[in-house]
Amino acid sequence: RSSDLAPVDQRCFVQAADLLMADFKMLSSQDIKWALHELNGHYAITRKAFSEAIKKWQENSPESSGKRKRRKEMNQYAYIDFKFEQGQMKIEKRMFFLENKRRHWRMYNQDNLIASVKEELDFYEKKMKEIAEHADFLLALQMNEEQYQKAFAKHPQWNQILSSAFNCLMAR
């Protein structure tokens, strides 16, 4: 168990588990509660670990290539490898998907969340927003670079003009 994270009380654990079961309807409640328990009941870090495992599964899954595979072939991809490593702590467990997504889960109004659970939820959502904004920024930079290269490929004389202008500025 994570020694750096203080354990949460039982009410926080139950709310965090409910939120995770709503977030990950394809995973068993036992697996979700096991992971949450291993991470001392902390919603944000558990959700991040699950999200990373799902992302890795999506990258490796033949289903993500857009081609439909036979059901037998798909069964070998019907699990995620949950992993969390920090310092000396290492948690790993293979978790199999439910045959049918969970249909019932407890929902909470933001006002009814325990303060520490709400803080972790807000923290996670803020971090995900920052990561998305950074990814958008990097994509925009990449697109600008590609447009810049295309423009100079079409107009090689621009390179010469810019180079001459730069040399004039440096000569002053």
C-alpha cells in the first residue's frame, strides 16, 4: 500500500469507489475497490492509473484500428494491465472487462460530495484540462511548423531574402 498517501475515511472511500464505478463501467467493482484500497482510497491517483491502463489498452487493441475482429480474437484483448509505480511502491494486476457494462451506479451532485473527494475530483479535472491544453498547444506548434516548411518549399527565394535581411541586421 502507498505509504506516502494518508488513508481516507470509509465515507470518502465509498464515494471515490462510486465515482470510479461511474467512470469505468466496463471494470468490475471488485477490481475498482482493490485498486482504490491499494492507493489508500484516493480518487485522483486511482483514476489516473485506470485512465493510463485504458489508454494503453486502446493503443494495443486491434479494435482501435477500425477493423472488426472475430470475437475469439477479441477475447485476448478483454483485459487491462493496471499498473502503478511510485518510488518503492509497485502495484500490478490484470483486470478483465465485464461482459456487459455496469448499468447501475450511484450518482452524486457536486454539492453532496465530501470535501476531500470533491478536491480530488476538481484536481483531476484541472490536471486533465491542463494536459489537453498543452497537447492542443503542441499540435498548433507542429501545424505552424509544417505550414512554415510548406511555404518555404514553395518559395525558396524567401530563405535567401530572410538570410540577407538577417545579415544586414547583424552588420549594424
